[in-house]
Amino acid sequence: MTTEKSQAMSVLVMNTIAFCVCFACWMMYGVLITFLVDNGVFSWDKAQMGWLIGTPVLTGAITRLPMGILTDKYGGRIVYAILMLVSAAAMYMVSFCNSYEQFLIAGLGFGLCGASFAVGIAYTSVWFSKERQGTALGIFGAGNAGAALTSLGAPHLLMYLTQNATYLDGWRMLPKVYAVSLLVMTVLFWLLTHHRVVEHGRGFTMAQRLQPLKDIRVWRFGLYYFFVFGGFVALAQWLVPYFVNVYAMSLATAGMMASIFSLPSGVIRAMGGWMSDVWGARSVMYWILGVCLLSCVLLSVPRMDIESPGQGVMAAKAGVVTAVSAERIVVDEKAYSLKEHKSDDIMSIAKDHEEMIVWPTFSFWQEPVVQIGDQVTKKQLLARGVTHIFFQANVWIFMFLVFIIGVATGIGKAAVYKHIPDYFPKDVGVVGGIVGVLGGLGGFVGPIVFGQMLKATGIWTTAWMVLALLILVCLIWMHWTITHMMREKAPVLMRQMEDKLNEEVKV
């Protein structure tokens, strides 16, 4: 028993480290493509960048199901090792790319390392009892922190390899470094892990293995994961160009800021597994989706500096303009007071970044549109109103909300996968694979949708609007399913819960 326990811990540790390395490699394009475009090596627009960033994610998504099936059949040790070797070869080929099409093809190749999640989930679960699977899978999921390693380290490594962007062709060493890291990880993984295949998986036909996919519950879990994982992957890469363009940061600083989002999401996933074991995955998901929805709504307000028409001043009667100043206009004997534009108001202070402004700030003034001697008629405009709206979208407040989303999605990822061994204990590889596919597709679709929305509107915060809509759909479906299930399976219990809730509200 002691030997088996030590083997289980060894597998868990190596699974987690290997997943961290694979995830770091999977996210490489987010930094590399931004660097190449910003330094003029290639002239791709935002939509094209979105496709390139999302391409590796696509491969990782669509291969998760077959990798999960192969893991159930042959065991995680050999499948994981082969996956990393193939990914390393494709990663090395990135260093020879010279066109958009070549980057797409190479990205499809090394994107296979994103399927390591489905392999690791199935391989980890066979070593732990049902009571400990939530915590074990949460610890394994901490490998998501690999995204932070790339966001934080890759920009600095690129600057070193390119001699502070003076030798731009030095970027070609970056994928080689990543390829070598995958090779080293493969050797260590093979030496320190142990073989095990789930017994009930042997002899199953493909139709039997895919049987759980007929359950609508699998697809509901997949939608949750489409956000908590897919949204995380999309943002982990999209935040780098976001910071560069919206806040005019350097690539290195943008990578550091993006790591503030991705690092806690990976590390706290272990806590998410524990929370799901203690309080239940369903309760955890309610809180996660609610917090993320609120944060995305707040982040949807873009940085703005807008002047729009305001309330003007009109002549009460016809006459001749006899005096005009910033404070008033006189027509014959009647004076019209104007609201003066002050250069030292809070708007100016905010725009000069001397003071942090949390909420959108408004300023209003009136400007004369007539001159002395003009003949005016009744209700003619004498001074036009100007309303100035300024929203600083302070980077630290922005980063705090992004950090909250990073933490919440980290917990949510563990909560979603806690459902799978509970509902499908004999099909963790298959169900985990399809849920992982849908999550990975979220990571693929995200940058593309963000890029297309940005191209169509010119507003960077449309990314948060899209995510808010997705979260709302998840919440509605989850709540409808739970209430429908309770009313159908346990109507008496449901009424008792509602009566108790009403009593608590009255108190």
C-alpha cells in the first residue's frame, strides 16, 4: 500500500509538472506573434493575429477526446510521452517559418501539447479514490500556471535572444528552447512515472467508449468548461496585445501583467478541487459564474475621451448681439449666462494621470456661436453645449478585476472536472476528453472572436462583452437544469427548501 501510495504521488507530481511545461508551450504564440507584429517582422492585422494565436489551441482541443480514449486503453504513461515527443518536433519547426501559412501549420502541430490535459486527467484519476479525486485533479490542474511562465518569461527571453530587438531574427531560438524543454520533460516523465490502465476500459469497442456522449449532462459540463478553461486560455494570450495596445505597455511589461491573471488561475485550481470536495461542485460553480459575470460587466466599459453635444443656450427673443464672452452673451439688454470651461477641473487632472479616477467623469460647458453685431431671431442658438466624458479605466483597477476572473476561473476549472468522476466514474477519459475538447475550442474561438469584434468595432472591451454573454448562458442553463431536476425528482424536498428560504428572507 505504501508503495502504491508513493507511486500515486510520483505520478501526480510528474503529471502536474509535465502539464505545466506543455501548457507553457501551448501558449507560446500569444507572446511570439505579438512580438513579431509589434517589431514589424510581419504585418498581420488583429484578426489574423487572432487566428494564429488560436490555431495551436484548436489542435489541443480537437485531439483531447482521442487522447482521452487512448489513455483509457493504453495508459497515460506511454500516451503522454509520445504526445510530448511529437509536440517537440512540431515546436522545433516553428523556428523555420517565414509565412503566415507556415505559422498556421506549425501551430496546428505543436498545439497537440494542449491535449496533455485530457491525458493527465485520465492518468491521474486511476491512481486516486473517488474521495480524493477532486483534490488530486485540482493539484494536477495547477499546471495551468504554465501560461504564466510563458507570459512572464517569454518576453524577456525574446529580448535576450534578439539582443533587445536589435537582432530580430533571434526570435527563431525561442521555439527551439521550448522544444528542448519538452524533450527533457519527456525523459524525466518516463523515468519517474508508472504504468497503470483502468481495468474496466479493456476490451471496450469504440461505440461503447463513446456511449456517455449521448448524455446531455456531458455537453452542459462542456459549456461550463468552454468558459472557465476556454475563456482562460483565450485571455491568457489576448491580454498581452490588449495591454500593449490599450495601455501602451512594452511587451515585457504586458507579459508580466498578463501573468498576474494566468498564474493564480493555475495555482488556485488545487484549492478549487478541495472546495468542490467540501462544499460541492454545483455550489462552487454558482459563485464562480456570478463573480465572473459581474467582473466582465464592469470591464466592458471602454476607456473613453468623448465630446458630445450638450444643452445649449437659445435666444428668448429677437435682437442684436451686443456682448460676447466666455461667461455670458448679451442680446440688446438681455444677458444670458454661460457655463465656463475651466482648464483646471477634475477632467484635466484625470487626463494628466495625476489622480486616479474610478468611475467615468463628466464635464459640461457652453461655447458662444455668435459674434457682436449679429442679428438673431427668437430661439436661435447662441451658445452650444459641450459634454465631455472621460473614463480613465485605471490599469490597476482593471488588473484587479482581471485578477478576480483569473482566480475564479481557476476554481471553476476544478469544479467542472469534479463532476466527471462523480457522474461518469468508468468513463473519465472519454467524458474528460469531450469536456476538454469543448474547453479547448473556447480557447481557439476566443481570440478569433475577440479579433473580429475588435476589427468591426475598434473597441477592445468587446472581449469582455462576449464573455459576459457566455457566462449568462451558462448560469441560465445551470439554474434551469437544477430547478427542473429538483421539481421532477424531489418535489417535496424542493418545496421544503423554498419554504425555508422564504422564512430566512422574512427574518
